[in-house]
Amino acid sequence: MTEQATQIQPAEYAVVDAEALRAWVAAVFSSIGVTQEDARTTAENLVASDVRGIESHGVARLGGYTGRVRSGRTEAHAAPVIVHETPSTATVDAGNSLGQPASKFAMELAIAKARQTGHGAVAVRNSNHYGIAGHWAMMALPHDMIGQAYTNSSPLLVPTGARVAVTGTNPIAVAVPALRERPWVLDMATTVVPRGKLEVYRRKGLPLPLGWAVDASGRPSDDAAAVLDSMDRRAGGGILPLGGTALFSGYKGYNLSVMVDILSGVLAGSGWGVHVDGLHGSENEPAGTGHFFSATRIDGFRPAEEFKAEMDAYIRMLKETPRAEGEARIWVAGEKEWELTEQHERDGVPLYYKVIENLRAIGADIGPRFDLA
Amino acid sequence: MTEQATQIQPAEYAVVDAEALRAWVAAVFSSIGVTQEDARTTAENLVASDVRGIESHGVARLGGYTGRVRSGRTEAHAAPVIVHETPSTATVDAGNSLGQPASKFAMELAIAKARQTGHGAVAVRNSNHYGIAGHWAMMALPHDMIGQAYTNSSPLLVPTGARVAVTGTNPIAVAVPALRERPWVLDMATTVVPRGKLEVYRRKGLPLPLGWAVDASGRPSDDAAAVLDSMDRRAGGGILPLGGTALFSGYKGYNLSVMVDILSGVLAGSGWGVHVDGLHGSENEPAGTGHFFSATRIDGFRPAEEFKAEMDAYIRMLKETPRAEGEARIWVAGEKEWELTEQHERDGVPLYYKVIENLRAIGADIGPRFDLA
């Protein structure tokens, strides 16, 4: 149900074995000084994104991560430190490492605390881009817990009434186990559309629907190229929050984005708002990205088997809701991604040729060679 | 920042003293067998809504509450029971009482657990309509905690691709303390607009913007009267989720609504989805409404004074964001309600004449007499 989940069309891609891709990505990170364990953690998160059909957050971004590690802007060696804790909460300083090892550490800590007290909540400061949020929330599932993951990111969302981007895509991910049905997994940006969508419209020369983005004066714009250019120069304009303009209650998306930033940034003692630089930031300083994770024991409320059986019934209720004319299906959160995951783990992950070229260049530059496609 | 917060126009209303109104509403509940303490709790929640400018959830609904108590559909005597707990979590059975006393009990329990462990989360089953969500989230503020409150409600939201309402307005409320600035308080329905908005369009005979509601076939409709009529007969159609149609990512609002229902309904072991009846349900059985509350100690993560000073800076960043052409102000969540609260506590609460007529009728019927306007 993530907005970016798409089925890539044939002729644009080659298919690559998922496990071989994980191994190669991990080897690349090892080549630039990341420990084997952290390299594997980061590779699993990036490839999970491609496997789930969210190619915007997958190996297409590998060069961004490696570039930052090689330039020293992100630390190769992760050494997350618990700087403060109570039985149910903790703050972790990621030491400006890759976001993925810090996130795994923090979510494992949240799960351990939930096992002890019923609920664990862990905020992470001084981190970097952590890949897809859903991957971290889903760590709670095998423990019969509800997982949640938030992160802030570099500014691109323009608050209702403004003309400058202040918060990031600031996603919300929630994973809930079921019994026979597949877990319910929400992973959504709090913007109305992802940045990648504007890039597609620019490439195709199509006018944007009014309500997705505003120009440097704050007016709704249909010109993807102009908006992206202005955003990249930090000259104003950007993407509207979930809901778009005020007509469709865009201020709710704006405030959800702020809520994610309060938990991930302010509560963690990390960067927030316009101070978060993110993966594509141009300045030569730490990103200051913050995250927030929680794990909630289901049997802190009611027996887990009972709950999971009722989640099955809930999911069936959604699937069996009478459909609007012309609609083939009511989608359940995460369902599309589960179907793509099965397909891609079995038949291989489709990667765009331009992504493959990119991976070849990274392999030639850093090693090892990319010869999976 | 709540969608319903509006400034009532003169000539449509009379002004009533807030404290006198609370006392009268409490006296009405006492007249029908509710204990003094619970009557006061319920009155405070209802009047808080009017005071905050959200008249849709205020004393205008009093007759709905009293009608249910008098018919025995809601129990007059609240006896909330903790049916399960861990150090950080609990499930409370409200015993089909008014939602307000059960909510106060549950939020106090969440705060007590947070004081012990850093985080408290309490789910409530077998409850009824609890009024405005923000009121409960805000209970955390004096304790330097972040409060959250969710509830499910009777079906009126049509999931993306469907033609029948499955979930309710299912609001999300989050309250965050600041130091000198007023607390940041989000209180938002997960529908694109509240039901009351459709009622206003029906009354004025105006066409609905396409993207707010669908008719019984699931097609976007501009006919408020037809949609409301069809909804009320449970014949299909209803309000679209936050985001509206797929073009503005309405599936995100749909899934946020489901998330609220999973926490409030499934996790609590209460009613969920189409099984929640709500205040206006016609069947003669308990509403089965469920709620979910949490309290998070700020100093479970970092010193509270530090955090609150940084929230001040965050709020100022939002207020000072360069405005779009023609915009007078960037609103911060809760700001509008704080301003109205100050005004209404000082100068009195404006009540529509038709609401006053209603209160007079309740006073004549149940007692005491309503003579505040």
C-alpha cells in the first residue's frame, strides 16, 4: 500500500537474484570500511525496498550512501550508544553512522524493553537516512508485537499557507501481526506524493495535478521541472502535505509531518525541521537525522492469538467491502508489497537498466564488480 | 488547527458563561443517575469542545448522550475495570459507561504507568463516544509528557476503492508541551472532512467539492443530501478519507483510520469497523466503542526543560516560515483553539440559538432548567 509500490514494466529492466544482490551490496559497504555485520544490515534494508517494490528507496540510492561514507560525511563505523534510558524508553546516539545499523540496534532495544514492560520506545539522534521505514517496524512482527517507525528527513514539504519547505517526507510505518492473513503493514510518507513522482512528471513533460506542489511564491504549480529546480536551489516551493491544499485538509498532513519530526527530531535531541540535511544535502556537515521506534506487546492488552485471529477477520472485512463501480480490489496495507516480495524472492528483483549501470559504476569504482545482470 | 474550529458569526448565537455551562451540564447528567464526579468529567469534556471552538462535539450533542443513558443503552454508573495489565500497558473495560469517565480513568492510568516506566499505554473496550480526543491527550501536558488519544466511531469513512463506509472518523490527537509557547495540540479526524461539513452544504444547498464523498455506487458525489441520506440508511456511500480520492493519496487517510481502529478496537478487544455503533447508531445494543491512550515521559528521552525550550524554537520556526502570496499566517496545531479558549473562558462561549433551544428542551425534560441565555 506504499505509494511508491509499482510493478516495473518489462523492457526497462533486468532481473537480479535477491540474495545475490544483498551479498553484493553488503560487499560494497565492506569495501569502504563498514563492518560485515553493519554492511549486511544496510544491504538487507536497501534490497528489502526493491523486493517490496519500492524502488525509490532501494539500491538505486546506493551511490548516495557510499558517497557520504567515502567523503567522511557519514561514519563508516557504527557505534550506537544509549545516552539515556528508563525501563520503557531510551535515547540512542548513532554517532553519525549509517542509519541502518543504528535503526536495527534501536528497534532491537525497543523490542527488549517491550518484552520487559509491555512497551518500548527508542529515539535515535545524530543518524543518517535509514531506508524504508516499514522494514524497521516489521522487526516487531515475529515477537507478536506492533512495531512503529518514524524518521525525519531533509526539507521538501511546504506547510499549509507557506511557500518554503520546512519538514521532510517524514514517513509513518506501522506493522501489525495477523494469524493466517499477512501482517498489516502501513508505510506512508506524510507528503501528498513522493519526490520521485515529480521527477517522473518532469521526465515525461507532463503537467502536475494542481494540489501536489507549490512554486517559489507558494502558488499551486503544474510545472514539475520548475518546482524541483527551485526546491534543489532551496529557493522556495516544494511538495504539499498529504491532503494537498486546504480544500482536502492538507493541514492534517502538514501536522502529521510535524508530529513525526517532534518524535524523531526534538524528542531525540537530533536535527529537526529545516536543520535536517538528509541524504542529498549539499553541506559538508552531519545530516543530524533523527528516528523514533516503538514496539508494543500485544499480550500487554489481550492474548496474542485472540488478537491475531481478529486481525484476520478485520483484514477479511476490508477485502470483502463492496467495491466502487469499476474497482477490482480493496487493498489492505502492505498486501501489494507482500505479493511483490513473494514474486521477487522467487523470480528475482527487477532493476531498471539505468540503476544497473549505476551499480556497475559503483562496482568498478569501489568493488566488488557488479556482474549479476 | 482542528478542522471544525470556527468562529461562530454574530446574530446566530448567544453567549454563555463557560463555568456556568459546565455546572449546568453536570447537573443534567446528575439528574439521570450519573455520579457527581462522572457528571463533572463528562461536562468538562463537552464544554471544552465548545470552548475550543469545536462546537460539533460540544453541548450540541448533549441530547444524544442523555438519550442513550435514559434508554439504558449506555450505563449511568461508570465502573471501569482493569482487565489486564503490565508495567507499561493496560486494558480497561468501561462497562458500557459514558466514554468520558472511562477515558479520564484510562488516561490517568497511562500517566501513572509513564511515571513508573517512561511510557504508559491503555486501551479501553466496551465504551461509548468520548467527546473531543484532544481533551484526553492534553491531560499529559502538566506532567511534562506527550499525550496521545485515539478512538473508533460509527462507520462513515469509505475506504479507497469501496462504496460502503467501514470505519469512523477515527481521530488522532497528540499533545506536546512547550515552554513559553502554547502546547502543540493536534486533534484531527482521519476523514477528509467531518460529517458536519456535509450537513452545512446540505443546509445551504451547495454542491460538494468532488473528492469529499461518494454515493452509494462509490462514485464521487457533489450531492450532500443524497450522500447523507444514503449513509443514514446504511445503504452505501459516505465520506472519503483524508486525501480524498487516489489522486491525493486518499489511501493514506484510509489506512490511518484503520490504524486507529486496530489500536482502539482490535487491540482493546472492543468493537471495530462496521461493528462500532457510535452515538447515533439505531440498534438497541451497546456501542462497543474502543479507545487507545498513551502518555510518554519527555525526560525518558532528554531533560524536559531542554525539550520544551526546543519546542518553542520549533513553533517559532513554523510561525516564521515565509508565507505564500495572500496568506496571513502559518497556523501551528492547536493555536487557533488556544486563542478561542482564552476568548471564550473570558467572554463566554457562543452557542447557536438552535443549540440553546435544544438545551432548554433538555432542561425542561430532565432538569435543571436551562436559564443561562
